[in-house]
Amino acid sequence: MARRLGPPPWRESVTARLNAQTVGSWMDRHVRTSAGRLVITVAVAASFCCRREELSLLAFAAPVGGAGGLRSLIAVTDGALAYRMA
């Protein structure tokens, strides 16, 4: 989904639709496995410091797409977690 979003600028209709959903509501409809749900839930908590119900799908998809994917975003080396303070 983040790959389809592409780089900005985005159409207003797309951003409004993604911003109206949370990561949690999107996961409820699209993520079928418990392992997949766990990975996204932990990634949201670790990278965005919130619960999946608190983060809009746009606020999640834009950094994931910009990083080149979820794996790159949550990488401890050169990812969002590389500079995370404990």
C-alpha cells in the first residue's frame, strides 16, 4: 500500500481517504495473519510511539514508502530506530 502511494505530492482525494483511516482499521480489513499483525503493531509502537488505533494510515504509509519499505523503516542501522533514544 505504501508503495502505491508513491512520493509526494499526493492527490487530495487520496490523502483524505488515507488520513480518515487508522492503521488499526486498515489492519482489521487487510492483514490476515497474526504474525503480520504483530509486526505492524510493534513497528507502529517502536517507530511512532503510539498504538495502531492512534496513527492515521497516511502518517504510517508516507514514512514507510519514503524509507523504501517497512523493513528499511524499522531497521536499527540507518532506519528510524537507529536514532531512537531509550
